[in-house]
Amino acid sequence: MSPQGTDRTRENEWLSYYGRFSYFSPEKVREGCYPRIMEHPEGNRKAVVLVHGLSDSPYFMTGIGEYFFGQLGYNVYMPLLQCHGLKEPDGMEGVDLEEWKANVSFAVNSAASKSTEVSVGGLSTGGTLSYLMGAVNPKVGGSVYLFSAALNLAGGPFGLTGELKEILLRTFLADLLDNNQPLIGENPYRYNHIDLDGAAQLARLIRETDALTSIFSRKFPFPKKLFAVHSESDTTADISAVEKLRNVSDQEQFSFFRIPKRFGVAHASVVLKDPIFSCGKVLENSNPEFLNMMQALTRFEKR
């Protein structure tokens, strides 16, 4: 199967994914937001599962996915997280962290059925899910790739620190603060804003990964190779959480691609090879360091 040329062909749409998760179907999922799969015809390949972030879709991971597929020879699997990418998102009602884990686990199992080594990676919430999966799923024998991983929240709405926001989101107050504004906006590949129902599940996930990180140390390090990318301009996910993870990882197996503040790369733009346009307007800027980032990833992968 060849990498996708245009979204409207749906050439790489992962149709069997819908059979496992019936809340998705080609009719329910927005154009461009569908789950994706890229497989080489020959077997015994390495594979990577790439997970999108909160409010967005697998489209955001396609530049990285195509690089893994075309340049590194990997099979690539991009799951769609529950309540994302829908034509009628219904305020993400019923969103559940356990279902997100099931989405990623299915992708890992699919990858493992055809590949000799499975790695995981993702953007933001997808990065946090990948970190968790890399630590607890025995079928992940490769590396973990974190792109703007939401291991902790930075300051932002309500004037709260990241830690206080996480506590707030785990309580009933998250529902009270949810403004229930329409999630479909100008961007064809993500929702208009982060719904608090989904953010509450992210807060649960962060609590789990915090507990996970606490068991690691220099003497008992995180057991996988880990490549992390973070921008100093990120105002969504706290870069200090990545530095904390570096301190409990094997230094020979950890690589940190830190994007200087002068580049002004926003949280989600880290993974974008090309900008996202709508009606002639730029909605998401690309990462000017994308090629350098992927070259650093290639050197890491070949260690």
C-alpha cells in the first residue's frame, strides 16, 4: 500500500478498525480524520503505532507516519481515539480513558501480528498514552516517541497552574465549567476547542503516568528507548515533565530534541510537516524544524 496522496481518496483508511470499534464508521467520521494504516507487502518489518492528541485526529500524525513508512521502512498504524474525528461529536459525551487505551491496544496488537518489533509514539495526549503503553504492554518491544507529550499541564485557562487544573478536571466541577459550545469549527482535522469531558480523561491519564514515573529512578530506569520532542514555546504541556522523565531514564537510551523558543513552535505544530489551511487562512503552522527533528529521530532509531 502506498502512502496517501490526498485525503479525499481515503487510500489508507483503516477499514477493519471500524469493525472493532462500532462507534466509528466511514459515514460517521469526518473527511481526513479517519484511522490510517500503511503496510509494506513483505513481512518481518518493524512497526510503529502513532497516536493523535486531544481534540485532533490521525491527520496530525501523517507527516511523521509517512516518514516512518517511506524513509525507515516501518509499517504504520494510526488509531482514532474514541469521541474524536466525528461529524456529530455530541460534546464528547461518554468519552472514557479506558476506551482510549483499548483503541491504542488494538493498534499495538494489529502491528504485532505482522511485525517483529513494535514501537509507539504520539502527540500530546497520544504521547502520554504511548508512554503508558510502552511501559505496560509487553508487545511494545521497540522505542517510545513523545511529541509534545502531555505528561503534565502547563498554565492556561482559569489562571491555574497545571497541577491545580488536573485536580479540577478530575472533579464534578469540570462538567459545570464546560460551556458546551459546538466542537466543529473551521479546522477540518480537529475540533474547535478541547472539550472538558475529554480533558478530564487526560487528567486521569496524567495521574496514572505520574504514578508510573514515580517507580523509576536512575538505578531502576524506564525500560525502553525514548525519543522526546518538545518546544520551549509550548503553553499547553509542561516541558519540565519531559525533563523529569529524562532523569529516570537510561541516559544512553534517551534522546531529547528540544525546539528553541525563537522558532515559536506551538504545541500541536511540533508534528506538522505542512501547515493546515482552510478558506485560504493558515489555521495551524508547520514545524520549521520538522526535517531536523526527523533526522535526529533517524539517528536515534539506528542506535
